[in-house]
Amino acid sequence: MAKIKVATTWLEACAGCHMSFLDIDERLVELLNQIELTSSPITDLKHPPESGVDVGLVTGGIGNEDELAEVKMMRERCKILIALGDCAVTGGVCTMRNPWSKEDVLRCGYVETPSTVDGTLPGHEDLPELTERVLPLDQVVPVDVYLFGCPPNADRIWYVLSELVAGRMPKVEGDLLRYGMDE
Amino acid sequence: MSEIHLTIDGVEAVGQSGQTILQVAKSAGVDIPTLCHHPMVSDLGGCRLCLVEVEKMRGFQTACTCPATEGMIVHTETPKLAETRSLVLQLLFYERNHYCMYCPASGECELQDLAYRYDLDHWLFERPAENKDVDASRRYFVMDHNRCVLCRRCIRVCDEVVANHTLQMAFRGSHSIVSADLGLPFGESTCVSCGTCLQSCPTGALVDRRSVYGGHREQVDRTPTTCMQCSVGCQIEVVSAHNRLLRVEGVWEAEPTNGLLCVDGRFAPLYDEKRERVTRPLVRRDGALVEASWNEALDAAAAGLRQGGVVGLATAANTNEALAAFKTTMAAAKGKVGRIGKTLPCVKASATAAVTDIPAADLVIIAGADPLEQNRVLGYLAKRAKDHEAKIVLVADGENTMAPFADVKLTSAEVGQLAGLVAEAKQPVVLYGAELTDAAKGALEGLEAKFLGIEPGRNGRGMADLGIAPLDADGAKARLLLLGEEKVCGCCVPTQNGAFTVAVASYRSDVVNEADVVLPAPIWAERSGHVTNLEGRVLALNSAVTMPKGVRDEVDTLADLASRL
């Protein structure tokens, strides 16, 4: 049987979900016998191949134009898209800026902070524009599996992946459903 | 009341007429989810989570308000109900900030529990980007309107349990918020910081400043014990983690006050205790108090007390066990024992009242006491009686915090009117305190009412039961003072006047600083033993945290001292 192809990416996230993914520890060896990790933020290849993959794990909310493009690309190239972690599922902690305009948020962060002297707003063509609001994945693209958690612990990530490897759609319910840091 | 029979989820359930479906289901062991329901207050059917299907009734019924009737066939967990509850939860999560990841209530939140129960694995609706204010104007706890589910439990406990009526809803629809006194900051309102709303909040909307992020559920220890801040004896649970005190909660099901606490019991001991603790035995050497070992200190204490002419004085901030040990030790020292602090006048009463009689009374006479100031929970209970049309009669010659709530205010000279008022009442209750004047005492005696004496000392009733009464201590050559954590000063403890003094105390004070030997004592949360409340109930104290190293229980200290005499 061909290995299933898996790609991961992180958007507006703290990397904690990927750390938790690595926390599946020695099971990674077993996992890598059964999957092909085509790309991830922590490997050389960052994006899944155009030919597509079976499973995409996305962590983080969507807070700028690059992330918006990234999640759309992930959706196009992944048969099953998994929103991994509170930020991907709900927008999470990044949505704290949503009550204010992006201009106010930038000014608050780069100009008005008490420790800032002569601050200027960052502006460069390489820097992506912020979106008006931080959004969860499913406000932009359809999501197939949701896994809450800040981060979801390694066992729950392992459960989701091992179900997919076994050819089943994971059901995140009962004790597998935990919000935030309520592990 | 008659027996009624229902079928709930296929189970035969027996209830009483007048009960709701929720009550009958609960007694039959069927768990219907609730959110706005709280056992201490009336139900309003607001949150829609307790919806059930009743055969032959149209639509869904709210189990918390729907009266149970004979022959009802009720279904509480159908796919349709699960779908509806799930949608209700989606709407609740959508309306405000219910991001668990940075909420202090996560891990001990009723909204979260319900979302788990109905498998909300994602949110259907994007949250509107609107921030409500956070009201941090109160000293002990914070109101974050963004975490509020508008269940109105806080409003109802403030009305029905505390009878303080500070809270109400303001605005309409999604703009609704819980408001204090029609829009004042909570800290400037009539709020009395009893914390009953805090304890009844199902989410992270009301948060205790001290214990926030201190741990939840399995991470904390809960020790049932008795509040020792006054003589009412409210039953509390001390919440601690890793031997650190987090907070105090009332026990809803436990008499005498059924979960009702006051600022003095819930917050003050944790937030406002600034006195310096005595944590090592101290002996006076070359004029100064210096640290000593327990053996040295006990030897020095015994040597001083052996010289004779000893008087023992105890405060009411001690357990029954410590007071009994105190008497034994004083017998070994061949000295008399006496009480520090005010005592309750002896009133000949036709019948005695329990604390639970106060809210059920139709006439509450308060004489020689200021319950709202000194034993606040009794004041709240009297106000609760007033909410049920009871008359409050205040007998006071000076200012009294209860005065704004009194229907009749009498001075000691006007107490003749009491007999007429009592004659009109069906369930009169008399609360009398240490400031009772002779005239008022005379007028009260003989009234056909239930009497409750408000002991001024924390365990004053326990002291009285042990026969420890005030005593003239002048001329003593040596003194043993059992102070506990009582705030003592020169006006309640007679001046030392050269007498050799041993103080068993939890905190430093002027009296302690003048002593010759100081033996450290535990504080409320560290004690075990019993106290006797103002009704005469013997209530247990259980130690929630261990004593600091160097502190010993008074019972052991006094026994060791006695063996040296």
C-alpha cells in the first residue's frame, strides 16, 4: 500500500501545535513508516506538491494576506484538511485584535507602546498586509476535521493521524475534545 | 402535596406535586443539563439548555420551570434535543468571548462542560468583534462582561440569597449586561462584597483576583470546615493547592447559612490580614523578645507560671479543645481562668431560634446588636425576611447599620411597644447582642418569641459552655494569655503591670510584644477541632493547610506546659 502523503503548515500561530506534533516522540518513527511527510515549516520543503497530498494539517488562524493565500493553497492541494489547535479552529488568541482596526493595532504595537521612542509603522513590499480581522480556517475554506487544544496534546494528535492512516475519518468527541489548555 | 408518577427516559420517577420536571428527574437520577439553574434561587428558564420533550405537549419544555404532573412521559436526550442544545451552545459561544485558551475559568466552567457534553468540536458562527468592558473596580473580584452568558444567577443570588438587590440587567438583546445600581462601577455600588455572585457564576465572568489561575478541580484540595471569623459558624470549603490558600467558598447544602458568607469570612482573611505572624517561640532576654527553641520557651513559661498568683485569660478565637486544654493547664498552675472580650447578657427566653428561623420570620427584633456590621450574614438573613414582608424592629440607642432597613426604630426608652408588635406576629424572632441595655433586656424577657443571642466572640458560646467568664485579673503575679488570632489591644487585655506574661498567639500585637514568653499558634485555616456556634451547634474545624514550621497546635502546647508545672 502506498504511503499516505501528509503536509503541515502554520499560519498565525505560536508553533506550539507543531511542538506538540513532535511530542508524539518515538511514535514518529512508526508514523513515518506509514506516511510520507511532503512538506512542513520545519523541513526544507515548505509547501505540498502541486500534485496534492492526502492530509493537510494547518495550525494557526488567518491574520494576513500570505496566510490567506497559504490556506487556500492547502485546501486545493489536500484531500483532507485538518484544523489543528484552537487558533485554526476559532482564530484563537490572535483574534484579540479583532475589536480594533488594523491601523489602530499596528499603531498600538509599533508607535504607542510606552517603551517605543520615535516608532514607525512597518512597511515593506515583502511584508504581507494584515487582514481586517483574524479568522479561523473554516471562515475561508471548508475544514474536514477539527482538533481543539492549545495545543492539542500529542496523544490526541496521534489519535487523529493514526485513524487517518487506518483509513478512517477521526471523530473528535468525548475525552478527545478538550478546549484551550484544559488537558 | 400529593405523590405524582412520571416516566423520564423510560425510568419510573416519583415526585411531589408542585415540583418541576427538573426536580423530579434529579431525584430519579436523570441528569438534565442546565446552565441558568442554580439550586439556591428561583428558576427562570432562560438558557434553554434544560429543554425536554414531553409527550402530548407541543414544542419543547424548560424542565426547570415546567411543573411535573401525573402521568407525564418525558424524554430528556433525543437526537432533536441534542441538536437544539448544541445550537443553543453555539449561540452562547458566538455571542461573547468564550475562548477557553485564555480564560481563567477553563477547566472549571459549566459552559465548557456543556460544550464537551454536546461535542462542540468547532464553532458555527464567527464571533462579532465587539469588546465589552471589564469592571475591575472591586477589591476582591473582577467582572468581565465578555465572559458572561447572561444566566442572571448573580442577580438572583444577590436578590434572593443575600437580599442586597445590587444587580440587575441593563440594556437589551446582545447589548445586555449585568449592571450594579443602574450603571455604577461595581466598586462604587451598594455591593457588600459577600462574593455569593462570584461563587454562583458558571463561567469566567466573575473571577476571584487571588485564586485566579491557581488551579481547578483535580488540581486543588477542598477542605470542608467552619468559618471562624464570627460566631455564626457558616460552613465553608477552603480551596487550596500545594498547601497554598486559594479561596473560601460557602457550602450551599450546609446549615446554618446554606452557602451564604460575608466579606469577613470569604475575603478578608485572605486579602486583608497584614499582621506579622508569630512563627517561632520567643522569650524575653535582656529586655528583648528573641527566638528560642520550644523546650527553652516552655521551660521559661513554666518557670514564670510556677511562682503562683497566676491568672489565665483566653479570647474566643480558640477551639473547644484548646479551651478545655487551657482549663486543664490552668488547674495545674492553680490559677483561675477568665475571658477576654465582650460577653452576651443572659436573657430569659421563652424559646430559642435557629439561624434558619430568621429568613422565615414575619417579625425580626434586633436589639443591642449591629448584625450587618458584626455578624453580617445574620443581617442578610433579616433583610431576606423583610423581602418576604417581615417587619424589622431595631432597638438601638446609637447609630446602626441596620437602621435603613428597619420598619420600626425604637430606643431603649421605647421598648414598651415591643409586646404589641410581637402579639401581632406569627413567627417573631428576637436577635439580641452584647450591647443590650437593661431596659431592652427587661422588655424582651417574657415576649412569646424565638430568641437568638448573637455571641460577640467567635467561639464565645464554646467558652460559655465551658464556664469561662470574664474575670478581674488585677494583681496577678503571672498570666497565661490564650489569644489565638484575635485582634487584642490594651483595652481588652488588662495592662501587664509587672506580671510575668505568657502569650499563646498567632500574630504580633502590642500585648504580645510586651509578653515574657510567646508561643506561636495556628490560624483559622490550619486549625482542627471544634467550635460551638451561637445556636449551640458543635461544628468541626478541619485543617486545610499545614501550620508553618515552628508553630504548634495550642492543645499540644498547653499539655506540654501543664506537664512542666
